[in-house]
Amino acid sequence: MELPVAAALGKVDAFNLFDAYWMDPEYDIYYQILNTGLKLPVSTGSDWFISSGNRVYVDIGGAFDYEDWVDGLKNGRSFITNGPAIYMSVNGNGPGTEIDTLPGESLSAIIKWESHYPVTCVELVVNGDVFTKKTFSGGSKNGQIEIDVPVESNAWIAARLSSEFRDSYFQPIFAHTSPVYINAGLVSPVTKLAARNLNVAIENSMNWVQAKGKFYTDEQRREVVDIFRQGQNVYRGMVK
């Protein structure tokens, strides 16, 4: 309920994309946020109890330093996983970077992976849609694929993998990178659609807050509605 508002107002540094025992990662809401042009890295964790190996890994370019790690997480130099390592580069640039290009140009994406458990599906995602998908019927524990990605407008690119095999907690295997952001000088057609969807989602949330939300005072309720409306106005501006 609160993510579209928090993201629009710059109140969130990263999104918890996968929780233990959630069979379907929350791709839909996350991808819509990215489709609006907002930049939001992925994160994850084992949450309420140790029921998985969910972790976020950050590239800090050298020896561990806490401040560098936090900075890397905020800037999206990261991937999340419950086991496999996944690496992606676009024209040699890793997750979290921005690439300036022109419409009609083509970019070179590379995905690499290493895994203790066999991986059965590796995908390159562009603006929320699967651009390239490679499957392995018997599973793959390491590999690399290279993909040419034509660019027509602003975009984001990320890599993800999954598996029919389960880990020792009987969780489905997964990994997902933060995006690389592409600046082509043209707004993507998906931007307005995502902004419209999030505008409606926030409207529905405000209706819930006003009708069912529990508050000590009406003033508190109005404060929450006002914050939600501020976020909604960001998306309304994108639609216009």
C-alpha cells in the first residue's frame, strides 16, 4: 500500500523484493515503480525468522567498508539471492549505473551465474517484460549468455534467474539484479501506463485509509491522506 507513495517521495532506499515462503516475488509493483522512471534498487532478507538464505550482495569494488556497502546498496550496485550468484553488465556497466545512448542504438548485455543448486531459467528483463529467456531442462550450475538489446526510448534492464529445484529450506531458487538505467532522450510508452496504474492504486489506498484505517484522531487520518496525495500527484504529473 505505501510503497508507491514512499518511492515517489524519495522515502525508500531499496525494495524488499522477495520474502521467505512467498512463492511469487512481488515483481508487478516493483516493475511498475521502475517503469515510471523512478530509480529503486532491490534488497531482501530472511525477515521474521531464519527460514531461508535470502541475502543482498553489494559490489563495493574493494575491501569491506560499512559506509561503502550502504552507499552501494542505495545506488543499486547489488543483487539479491537465496543462493545463486548472478552478475549482469550492459556495455560493461554493472547494476546501478546509468547509460546515455540514442534511440535506435543497440546495447550489449551479459549475464553470468554460479549456483550450488541447478538453475533452470535465466532471464533478461527490459521495462518489466522478459526480453530474453534461456531454460535448462537438467539445470545449470554456471554459465554466461550475451544479448544485444535495441533501445528505442528510456529503459531499465535487469537480470533474474529461477529454478524448479529447491534449496535446503525447500524454498524456490531465485536471484535478481538491481537495474541498469538507460537514458535515450525519449520517454518510454510504459511510463504513462505505470503512472496511471499507481495513481489508481494510491486512490484505492486513500479510500481504505479514510473508511477503515484506525487512528487516534481525525487529524492523524488527514495527515496520512495528505502524504498519500503528495505521492499521487507525482504520478499524475507523469501522466500529463
